[in-house]
Amino acid sequence: MGLHWQLRALCGVSGAGAGQRSHRHEPDDRPDHCTVHHGGVVASLPLLRKYKQINYVEVEQHAIQQSFVRIGHTLKHLYEDKQVFWFLLAFFCYIDGVYTIIDMATAYGTALGLETTGLLLALLVTQIVAFPSALIFGRLSAKYPSSQLIPVCIAAYTGIAVFAFFLTSQWQFWVLAVLVGMFQGGVQALSRSHFAKIIPVEKSGEYFGLFDICGKGASFLGTMIVSVGSQLTGSANVGIGMLALLFAVGFVLFRVSCRTEDAKQV
């Protein structure tokens, strides 16, 4: 799972570069896009050959209407499964902090007056570091449960936000980029894996729909916190440092979800 997301990230870097060239009317960038697309097709071949869909919903009449009915039923009974409910709230908080750091990294560095070229190279380093780090977390997940590894990632991101509060120079931004890369792929892949284990298998489609909504729908929260903090204090450091609150809340809610699981087993 982590490898999949890091391949997507690396392809995204290539695609972004190609898009930038096209605006300057430089040579045709279609070969770059073809390379990315063909690479995706080749990487998908083993999955297409071996993967078999086990849990799915048979196509019915009025399929769209039935889809909304199933989603409504899932939402209605979501709170009854407290482990899933608390996890989604936790995921809503901490993954938004993760995405905000990724999306606002260059804006934050620019606000601090750091060199643009150095910022872009640091983001490339983040992707390079994220690739082996995701593989390492994949190995660790075979030895340790995700309920132990995810809090480690959240705690690490809390430390990253605190470190960003004191960031003032280019070399510190490079350290920040490496730290983000170490945990970026791990926290995303582990979260999906953990969620897949705690949801009803027969309703995986509906539940993963909610999972994606929590991930993408939360994107406004971190940006708002950073913006409000920066505007009120006049310091970008304070704005990005306030993301530590999101991670702290996510950490607590995740522990609540795990305790709910332990109570259910007892």
C-alpha cells in the first residue's frame, strides 16, 4: 500500500515538471506523460492477473438510488460501532495536519524568505526519502500492529509541527523535509490498513467512501488553522506550529478508538 502511494507521488513530480515546461512553450512534453501512463499500466499488470474481487455488491435495478440508501444506512448506524466512529474522527484530524504540511510547505518556506530553488529541491528529497521509509513501515507492520505504529507516526508529526515553529533557516527546512518524508507514506498506508481491519467486510465500499470523505473533506481545517494563526500573530511559524493541536487531538481520539476495541474484546 505504501509503495503504491509513493509511486503515485513520484509520478506526480514528473507530471508537475512536464506541466511547468508546457507553459513556457518548450519542446513537446507528451513523451513524459506517456512514460508516466505506461509505467502505471506496467505496475498494474501483476494486480490485474492475480487480484480477485471477493466482497462486492451485485448490480441491482435503480443502482444509484440503492447506493444512497446503503450510504444512509451506514451513516445511521455508524455511531453504534464506536471503534470505527472514533477512528474516523481521529483520522479526520491527523490526516488533515499531514496534508496541510505537504500542501503548504513551499508557501511556508517562501513566507520565511527561504530560497525557492532550495525549497523545491527539499520537496524532491521528501519524495526520495518517503520511498524507502514506506517500505520500512511495511516491514514493521508485519511485526507490530498498526494500533502501535500509527500513534508513533502521529507523535512524529506532532514533533514536526513543533520543530516547524522554530524554523528560521534553509538547512532546518531540509531537516523538516526529511522528517516529513520518513513518516508521510507510513501514516497513510497504515491508516488504510488499520481501517480495513476494523470495518465490516461486507460494507467495505460504503465505509471506505466515508474514509476518503474524511481524508479529502478535512483539507480546509488545517489550512484555516494555519491562516488564522498567522494572521492573528503575524508569524508563519505560529500558524504552522498550531498544527500540533490537530495531531494531539487525533492522537487522543485514536487511543480512544483502540480502547474501544480492547473493551469490545473483553
